[in-house]
Amino acid sequence: MGAVLTQAVSWSNVERAIANLKSADALSPPTLRRIPAEELARLIRPAGYYNVKAHKLKALAQLMGDAGDDPARLFNGDTAGLRHRLLGVYGVGEETADSILLYAASRPVFVIDTYTRRIIGRLGLAPPTASYSELQTLFMTRLPTETESYNEYHALLVRLGKNRCRKTPLCPTCPLVTICPFPQGPGQ
DNA sequence: ACCCAGGGTCATA
DNA sequence: TATGACCATGGG
């Protein structure tokens, strides 16, 4: 649910929305299915795009329902198949699907977000036109396939990405100058 | 008064 | 398949 609520919105806003859902006892999939969309929208208002996101949450709750509201059952298939199912849900695109796979299902999937794109772009490690899957392959072919390190890596990229200095070439004091995301260097 | 935030859908060409 | 409009609140 957090993966949907945080779309294009800061996490602090999402925390309020989740707090509202908790206090209304409306965070469980069965409740999310039952609650009227208008009331759900009111609860998640701080997370922005509340009308759209209300329906997205309901769509996710629907998917959970198809698995008998049992996360272990939802997350039991192979990663590729699960990703395909997630992408079929309204409001779930590639990044959201991969976030759910990494953080909820603990699958070794590298998440590509705005910050990751920004950093890769500034380092000149991929053309600006690179697709999501191209960037994902860039990381996954260079890093060991481990849920924990992908998790940590993504957190570090987010932290670096918040630096909004966009001078080009890179200014000498920019942290980006001294880092390369890949252990074997930028090549191949 | 801006700008931006860990996106995605839909209509259009 | 690529681009643009649209969704909307809260903090800097």
C-alpha cells in the first residue's frame, strides 16, 4: 500500500495517510475492499492524488483477495510471473511492481526510480533515452543478485539523488564525483 | 509565488 | 512508441 501511496509524493505525506488508515482501521485488504472510494479518498488525502490512489489501493486489495488475503500465497510463484501479475493491477507500473517485489516479497529485483535515473544520467553511464529495463539490467548485471544489497543500494541512491545540484560538468565538491555505483568501474 | 516530491493512466499522433 | 495532460497535497 505504501508503494502506491508514495507515487510522486514524499514519504512524510504518506505517513499521515497511513496513520489515518490505521486509526480508521482501514488498512487491511478486506476493509479496503469494503470502504466506499470517497471515504477512502478522504482518509488518504495527505498523500495527494487521493481520488486516483483510492482506486489504486482498492485494485491492490482486490489482488490480495484473489490470494485469499494471504501474503504468503500471493508471493509464492516465480518472480517473473509475480511481476507480470502486479503489472496487471491498476496503478501498478514497473517501479511500483519492483518495489513490492523487493520490499514486500523480498525478491532480488533492482528498483529504478527518478533518483537512480538522475544519477546515472549525470554520471553519463547510460543515454538519457535508456528504458527502465535497460537501466535495471545495467545494475543487475554488475551487482550480486541479493535482496539485501539491492535494498541498501536503492536507499543510498535515493539519499544521493536528493542532492539537486545539476551543474555540468560536475562541480568538484559534488559527492557524485567521487563515487561510481559499480564495483568494477563504469565500463561494460 | 514558485518548485518539487522515491509514478501511472489515458488520449492522441 | 512517444509525448503530453491529468491527477493534488505538503514542505522548502
